Amino acid sequence: RHNLDGDEAVRSTNDDASHCKRFAVHLGYWSDPYLPLLVRNTDRKTPEINRGYFARVTVITNMVEKFIKAMKGNCQIVNFGAGFDTLYWKLKDAGLPVKRFVEIDFANVTSRKCHYIKNNSKLMEALHCEGICYLDEEVTYNTTELHSGIYHLAAADLRKLSEVESKLKECSLEFSVPTLFLFECVLVYMPIQFSHSLLQLIADKFSTTFCINYEQVNMTDRFGDVMLSNLRSRGCSLAGVEACASLKTQEDRFILNGWDGAQALEMNQVYHSLILPQEIQRIEKIEFLDEKELLDQLFHHYCICVAWKDSLDLKLNLLNI
Ligand code: SAM
């Protein structure tokens, strides 16, 4: 039995994430012409939060682009707990289309996204194929879902495997095509046995797959306690937090569930060694940062974990971070 109030609080974490991204875009940390079409709120956030989101969006985008280029576009992307993410539109603009792009979230979240997409010509235009297109170009939708040739927005509770499995089929995903799964701050809200089963399902169904999981880590120290009690005080169930104890527990959950390999890195390392120095210089001029230690602490408590299952030996392990 799930706690409905808890689910509502989890759904509202999408508003937090999208409002933070919206404000950072507003200040020019990165460019996203599509987010303002989905999110109007530009309430101020602290410089630490803005830099944290900059690092998160930059490293995830870089990893996704690396995967698409390595697969020469012959690949699919599934964004679980996608919220108001705009990656599909940004990749299209960057000239990096894929064969299928699927987003799944609670119906409550997808219905709002569906409404905004349907009512915006710029978002809708990007759902049509350009040039020669062998897929049905028709865009169909109801209140909670939207389906087009490549882009699919579908509603499911990720804790219910049969629901997830039938949505993956409805969105015409091909199990033999290399597929990237993205979880951006999602698994922590699910009881560990459900996220384990979901990762196992992916490894069972897809012969060639790559996963990017961005999430909390090092949650067992005092700072971690404070972060968790902040989330809990808003009614969020953090049933999956035991996998956020360390980089090793983040990696192990993939290895335990049928994946060939995994690598997790703290955001401190990502920020200081994986983002282009000229980008760091540019964004560090946007706002003065008073509390460097606070940012270091935040970066120490988030990580990116990539994992792969590589039956075709496409050298997905070389795509590590
Ligand atoms: N990935 C987006 C981003 O980073 O901007 C949204 C992140 S938000 C913190 C977490 C998202 O996961 C929410 O949109 C929430 O509705 C979704 N989510 C959490 N648990 C879920 C579940 N059991 N089924 C479907 N969606 C879920």
C-alpha cells in the first residue's frame, strides 16, 4: 500500500527541479529555449543551487550526447521520472536525433506536460520528422499521454513493473536497439526492491543498454542527514535512500541486477575535472559565491553513476565518465 500524500510530495519534486533549472536558465548558466515554454516560474534560487544544477545538466547532457554519437544515432532513449525535462527538443536542435525518445512519469505530471506541449507550436513542431521519414508522423494524444513517430510521453508508476513493461511496448521500443536509460533524481523515491526490479527488467529485456543515474550519495554523514530531513519534512518518502550510502552502493545496485559494469563519480570530481574550464570560468562570473564550502558539501553529496550491459560488444564500457 502506497502513501498517497507521499506520492503527491514526490510528484511535487518535479516542480522544485524544474523551477531551479528555469531560474538558472534565466540567469544564463546554460541555454534552453524550451524550458520557458513549460515553466514560467522564475523565483530566485541561491548561487550554490544554480551551480549545482548547472553541473548536473551539463554532465548529463554531455554523457547523453557521447552515447548518441558513439551509436551514430541508431539508438533509443528512455527518461524515467522525466518531469518537465526538455532533452528531446535540445537534442533535436543539436542535430542529434535518435530512433525513439520515451519519457515516463506519474500521470499527474505527464498530463501537465502533455497540456503544455499540445498548446505550443514550437514544442509541437519538433515532434514531426524532417526530410525523409519512415515513421508515422501523426501525433496522437489524450489527457495524460502523447505519442508521435519518435517522441513518446507516457504515464506509469515506476514501482509497477507490468505497467512499465506495457508502456515500453506501447511506445514501440525495440529491445535489440542500443538504449540509454536516464534516471535524474528519481530512484531515491522508490523502495529499494522496486528500483532493483526495474533495473533487472531493463537488463533482462534490452541486450545493449547504458544507464545514467544522477542521485544523492554519502547520505550517511551529518550533512546527508540534514538533506534527508529537509526532504522528509515535505512529506517525501525516501524509501530508496540505502542505495545512496556510497559510490560503491550506487555501483553495486547495477551489478547485482544483471548489468556488466558500473562507475560512479562524486559531483565534486565532475565539476573540477569533467566540465570544460572555459565553461566553469564563464558560469563562475554569473554570480558571486559566498559559501564555497556549502557548494563543496553539496557536490560531495550528489553523484553520477553510469552502467552498461553490452551484449553486442559495442565497447559501452569506454563511454565511462
Ligand atoms: N528527472 C527530472 C529532472 O531531473 O528534472 C525530474 C526530477 S524530480 C526530482 C523526480 C521525478 O520522478 C518526478 O517527476 C516524479 O513524479 C518522478 N517519479 C518519482 N517516483 C516515481 C514513480 N514511482 N513513478 C513515476 N514517476 C516517479
